[in-house]
Amino acid sequence: HWEDGRAAAAIRKGWDVVVLQQGGSAHPPDRAQLADFTRRFAGVIRASGAKPALYMVWPVRERAQDFRGAISSYREAAAAVDATLVPVGEAWLRAMSADKRVRLYGDSIHPAGLGVDLAVLTFYFTFFPAGPQEFDDAFVARIARALELPQERRDLLIDAATRAIDEPMALR
């Protein structure tokens, strides 16, 4: 996307926010690439008057041990350029840690319906945070209805999304 210039040209057309995303980025070469291209694109994004954001993804299902590395990579890349971080990967880890039966993956990498719902919730709460006075049972019910969240998963997904944003996990 960087080399052919089309992405930069599209960014220059004018946006409020430009969301960047790379694969899991848990390993050193991928981490370095994420940091490098985040920095490059952030310059173009800011020059166009927009704010950069990073969409933190999740590792492939078979590499669950990479969650913490991916989370760390995205946090560092976002912090380096003062980008908004959309911590979807961390929300996924929180949900799966809280309930081993939750099915977020549709295949090895792509999300199932609940995985998409959790990503949507994380994006929504990142860009449209609700204060304590708005975040009541009626608010949660409206969001759950809009996304058609299963009642038995509603609180798990909303908790995972909001905690990933408001209380980032300590990584060791």
C-alpha cells in the first residue's frame, strides 16, 4: 500500500480518521514493519489533517501464545505516533480468557459473527465513548439490540471491549 502511492493519495483526499491495520505483528520483523509503516503513514495522515488510528488484530487461532506480543506491538506503534488505538485483539483475548467456550474465530484467522460483534463494539466504544451517566442498562440494551447480540454473550462482549479500552492489560 505504501510503495505504489495509491493509499497516500487516497488519504490526501481528506478524512477525519484513517485506520491502519497489519497482521498479528507479534514477532520482531513484523513488529518492526508495523512500527515503520505506522510512522510513515502517520506523517501523511497528519499532513492531510486527519488522526491516525491502529486496528489491533488477533493472531491466527493456532498461535494463541502470540496474543501478548501482538498487543504489545500495536500499543508501541500507536504510542510512538500518538495514534488512537482500537484494541480489538486485546478485547478478543479478554473474552476468550473469561469464557473458553466463546467462539470468536470463524476459521483460522477470520472472525465468526461474535468476533465481528466484539470488533464493532471495540471500535464503537473507542470512537464514541460513553460516560458513566450514559452507560446504564438501557444503553447496553440498545447496543445489544442493534447488534443482535445473544443475551448470554452480551455482558461478556461489552465487558471485554470496554475493559480493553479503559483498563489495558498488564503484559509480562
